[in-house]
Amino acid sequence: MKKKRAMSADRFEQDSMPYRVRVPWRNGDTEEKWTETCAWVIEQFGLPGDRFVCHATLYWMQFEFLDEQDAVFFSLRWS
């Protein structure tokens, strides 16, 4: 049985998701485009917490993955 990772009150322990992919906000982005992106990630990797987490910033949306192959797969599709 796979052991679940413990989460701190506000986020995972630092570096528990070592592979990061940033998708910058771009002129012309629509709400529908980001809804599609987030839906695709959930369809591929499940709900945030086990295989990935994501954070929005002023300049990009950052996705952090536990597995390098997941990060590469995501990067090839969305970066």
C-alpha cells in the first residue's frame, strides 16, 4: 500500500514535490483555457496532493510534481 504524504497547515513540506513547471500568464488567455488546463491535470494525475500540487502567482501558475516523468509529460503539453 502506498503511504500518503503528510501536509503542513499551509502546504507540503518544502521539496516534497521537487519537479516544478511554470506556465506563464499570456495576453489573450481566457478563463476557458485555464479551466481546460486544470481539468486536464486532474484527469491525468488525480486531485492535487498525491502526485502534484499547484499554486497561482502574479506571473504564472506553478505546478509541482512528485515524479519527474509527470512533470515532463505536463511540460510537453502545456509549456
